[in-house]
Amino acid sequence: MTDEPVVLCDIDARGVAMVTINRPRVNNAYNGEVVDALLEGALALDADPNVRLVVIRGNGRHFQAGADLKWLKAVSAQSVEENIEVSRRTTNAIRNLDNCSKPTLALVHGGCFGGGTGIAAACDIVIASEDAVFSIAEARWGVMAGPIFPQLNAAMGSHNVRRYAQTCERFTAAEAWEMGFVHELCPVGGLDDAAAPVIAAILSNGPNAVTATKGLIRDLAGLEIDDEAGESLARGHAAKRLSAEASEGLTSFAEKREAAWYPGAAS
Amino acid sequence: MSSPVLETRDSRGVVTLTIDRPAQRNALDSVVMDAMTAAFAGVAADASVRAVVIAGAGPVFCAGVDFGWLRQAQAQDGAANRADSEKLAAMYQAIDACTRPVVARVQGGAWAGGCSLIAACDVVVADDNARFAITEARIGLTPSLMLPYMMGRVGLRQVRRYCLTGETFDVETARRISLVSKVVPEASLDAAVADVVDALLHCAPDSLLQTKALVREWTRPPASDAAIGLAVDAFAAGRGGDEAREGLSARDGARPPQWATGSD
Amino acid sequence: MTDEILLCETDGRGVATVTLNRPDIHNALNAELIAALTETFDRLNADDAVRAVILTGKGKSFSAGADLNYMKQAAGHSEAENLADARNVAAMFHTLNTMRHPTVARVNGAAYAGGTGLIACCDIAIGADHAKFAVTEVRIGIAPSTISPYLLAVMGPRAARRYWLTAERFGVDEAFRYGLLHDYAPADALDGKVAAVIDDLLLGGPGAVAACKALAQQLHGPVTAELRERTAAGIAHIRATDEGQEGLSAFLEKRKPSWQEEASS
């Protein structure tokens, strides 16, 4: 363990906030601490008049490997109310990021799984290096990615979510680019170079005009998720985590075996 | 009489529905429509079903709606025409709303209503020679029944091209506009479908139920009852209208319809 | 008058070609051209002999959006005058978008801002491969307005969240990937591509084609009068803000707007 924060944030003189998910030893898997940091970070950066744009990236070999399954298992042993609260904070972390009135840019390398795809989908722009690989594999572990479906549908099309959230197949950076989810590809190690002209372009634009334009897109495209819908997504998410299926899925992961629902699996 | 839709089910809970009218290139008539809708009702009632595969017998997946079925409308009153149109709409809706994942195995290609069938599926695997066209307008029909699904799948922009032109497009285009999910060589089609099914079986059944339900709920625009109702209105109006009469009669006479005289 | 800035010819098959004819200023839009477009689209829509409409630009560019003098006028207008003007622009896009005949944008060159809106309002768009595109409003401190419902329906929110917020220029490959263009070709092959699509369109029953087009737009969510009014009011309002004023002045005075000074300091 280290005392370093799980999410780093640095704001430069131009007003570019660089947010780095910082749990490299566990591939930046999210736990309660990461969720809280993102939840509060998105609100704070949105409210900070010096910030003109937010960039999100992962420290280490991967962008974000989804939920920390050990943490998830521990949460699932807690009360129903505690589970709902965890899911509520997870749902709202993504909603806040999606709602941020400033432009947001995700720089993705390596693994981007589960909640990681939600972070990318909630950002306005995604640049990925060619080594990036994606999956929405919650259903493999008996849980469910509900809180990020609205953002994923908007970012990659519901037909792609119907495929990838059900088959749980991995997809490559090139495939993510083809479906429009990723805006731009760059060579491995080239994220900063690829991001520089996009950041420069945003800084050339009227800050209020950019915020007005983002609001217009959200309004016209119906991207808003109201509190009632958010609460419903959170409760569904929590209930699934508490199901017998989730218990079996998370146990099968820990024991590195097929889950009981796979035909022919030794139960 | 044997059913034109063969239903098999394996020990894993995978149901395969094969449209079995190869001589008619698996054209959809009212018997097929009823059989498919009934098969999906059976799936809905059986909690042990884990996935559904839709296939077509013979060299081609589905040529669209049967011309005989279309012609019926010429002798029908408005209510009977509308009831027929609702029957076709009900089949597409049963596929789209199936709570279990649905995979289409597409060999050779899909035309008109065949494109509608696959637009309602979750994963569409096609062979690399498959061809597609949304040809309804060429016989004076409005390709409306697919729109509730096509809007969420290929989107308004591609609908405004491919539904209005009726042009033929290859499988690479079909994949690019998201009508097809995955393209493989013909010899690998069964293996590729088996891989998709295997991936689905690795997933927790209830997780998949909730996943599909939520993703459908957040699909924009939704394939709502209201959308389907508007689509049925437009389809029935076209099917019973003068343009369809002319289009079908031109097809029978192997001549171009009157409106096509300006093109070559 | 109209003939000078907008050409319209209909051939024996009923294929009308509407050509923006201000090549020396990249077919930029002004009040007069917008009025001529609305009048022409209305007339073609009412004509049963018309089967398809091609929209294109004369010269190097398709359309560069609003012209400079037009923007100068806007700078001197009151919010109410700008609103009246924006309503006319909104009506023009609406008329094109809802035309019952199928429409094809023959994108002969660059299209910026309002030019991209014209493309988005056509059913099918085919571009010359040198064409460039940009949604440039935020560069001058305003937001996309009357074009926004059409352009969003075409590009989708994912592409809009990049290109509307960055105002970056992009080429035909990106325009194709995000649906602004259905196809593109070298300039000398453009007419062949357009002709093939027109041939396909003429094979469809006119009533069936019109019904399909109308239903698709209805299901997507129609651009209602209320929404058009909202977008028109939006541009009139943002033009009147400090940032909108500064952006327009800087553009007309060919200097950097204040926010760019801040960013580079």
C-alpha cells in the first residue's frame, strides 16, 4: 500500500486539468476510494473557473481495468443499503463526468474494461493508442453494467452495446474507432502528441460558447439522466451485485474456474 | 403439413429457428410469420432457454416478404390489410423484444424484410459474400416496418440512403453501417456463430436478461409501441395503395413500373 | 436577381439541380441566398414532375457558411433583428430537410458551419475527396444553432462532442465515418457517383419514398416549430453576449479574440 492518492489532479496555467487514475499495481481498478475521488473531482473541476478542459488518463500499463473484483466481493457482503449507496456513488460519478460543462478528453492505453469504458463513454473525446483493448464483461461475473449503459449507448450505439455487453467479447482500439466510440487512434506512447492539437483547438474557442454548445448537444440528443432514472440504475446495479449469480460469478473468478452456469462446468 | 420454421433445441438451452423455404429463398409469408412469432412466445415462456439463433435453409438467408402475401392486399379491405401488416410487425417485435440474446446466421444475403429480421437481432454474423438491399420502394411499398429497429441500429442517416435508394450493398458496407456485426468466410460461418453462442453461455443468464432489458430501454429512438404503430400505418397504406399495385403488376409483367421510366 | 446567386435546372426525368452560385466567395450564405433557397425548395416540393433534387455549389467550395458582409450586418443588429434573421435561416433548413422528394448533396468542395447544415438536411451526401469540413461556431464565441438539430441527427452525439467543441477541420474520411457523407470520390468521379444514386432513387415509387422519408424523420424525433424557434433564439442570444460580441469583432478585425490571448500567455 502507498499513501499516494488514487486519483491525481494537476491544473496547468492554460486551464487544462490532468486527472490521472493512480492505482497502477492493480491496473487502476476502481474501488470505493477511486469512485469517490472521481465523483467529487468532476464536480470540483466543473465549478473551478480556472479550468477550461479536463483530461483523464491512467497511470501504468492500463487506462482502467474496471472494478476491483476483490473490493466488489467485499461490498457484496455488506448490507443492502450500503450496496445501494456504493452503486449510487458509482452511477453519479459517471453522470457527473458526463454532465461536466467543460470539455473532457480521455486518453486510453492498454486495458479499458467495464467501468473504464463508462469513463471513456462519458468523456466528450477519446483518443486511444493502438494497444488499447476494451470489454464490457460484467455479465461474465454475474453482475451488470447498468449505470454506464446510457453513456455507452450514446457513445457506441445501442446495437454495439447489445452485442458487446452480452457476449462480453473484447474489442480492439481499431474496432472501437470504427464504431465511433474512439475518435482517434495513435501509436503506442503517442497519446500526448495526439492530444496536443485537440487541446489547442479547444483552447482557441470561446469558453462560454463551448459550454453552451456542449449543453446544446446534451439537450438535443437527450443525454440527460434525471435523478429518478439514476436512482433506478443504481438500485438495479446493487440488487444484481447481491444476487446468488453474482456470488457464484465473483467466487468463480477468485477460484479461477468456470461459473456454474456454463454448460458442463463442474459445480 | 410441416412447419416452415424448424425449431431445434440443444441440451445447453440454445434454440435454433431455421426458416425452411429454400425454394422461395426463405420468403416470409403468413405461415412463417405466425410460426416465428409463436416460437418466440415459446422462448419467452421457457426460462431454461439461454440463447436463440435465427437461420435460413439453403443458399440465402432471407429474400424478404413473400410476393403472394403482398398481393393478397389487392383483394383485402383496409382492416384485413392492416391485420396482415400487424402480423408481420408482430414477428419483428417478438425478435427485438426477446429477453434472451438472439443471433442471426446470415448466408448469401438478406433483402427487404430479411434486413428487418436481422436488424431486430442482437448479434448478426454474415458470410463475406452476403449482399443486402432494402428494395421495398421499388415495388411501391414503404419499408417502414423495419424503421423502429433500423433507427436504433443504422441510424437516420443510413436509413435516408439505403431505404430510399433500394440499392444493393455488400457485406462490408453492411458491417460498416452496423446492420451486420461480424463478417467471416462462408466456410467459417457455423464456427463463428458457435463462438458467439459460447461467449453468451459464459455469461450469467440473469445478468444478460437485465443487460438486454436496460440497453433496450436506453436505446434512442426506442422501438416503442407508438413507433411500431406508425410503421404499421405506413406499411398498410403502401401495401394497399396504387403504387404497390403498379409495382407488383410491373414485376409480373417483367416490365419497369411507370415511375421508373425516367431511369435506365 | 435570384438567377445570379442560385441556379436551378430540371431535366426530362424530373431531376432538379440546385446550384449555389457565388463561387468567388465560396458560396457563402447571406440573407438573399437564404431567401432564394427557401423559395426554390418550396417550388420544387410543390412540383409533381420533380422526382429528385441535387444540391451543389459552383466552383471550388460547396458552401463556406455565412458570408463576411452578412456577419458584419449581424454585428450591427439588435437581438430582435438577429432573431428575425435566424428564423429565416431555420425555415430554409426545415424546408430542405422535409422536402418530399429525395435530395442528394453533391459536395464539390469545402463546407463549413451552415454549409455542413445544408449537407445534413439532404437525404444522401456524396463528396469530392478534397473536401474539408468544420463546425466553426465556437471559434468566434457562438454556438451552432439553426443547423444543430439536423447536424446532430446526421453525425450523432459522439462526433458532435468532438467536432462542435473543438471546431477542428476534418476531411472526407472522418465525414464518411461519422455519416456526414455517405460516399466520396475523386472530383472527376463525383458526377458518376451522384448519377448512380439518382438512377437508384428513380426506381423507387415516389409515394413510397416520400412516406419512408417522412416516417424516418418522425421516428427520429421531428425538428418541430418549437425546436426551430429555440435554436433561432439561441443564436440571437449568444451573439449578444460579451463573448459573442468579442468573437465576432475579433473575426471581423482579423485579430485574436481575448480568450486566445489568455490561452497562449
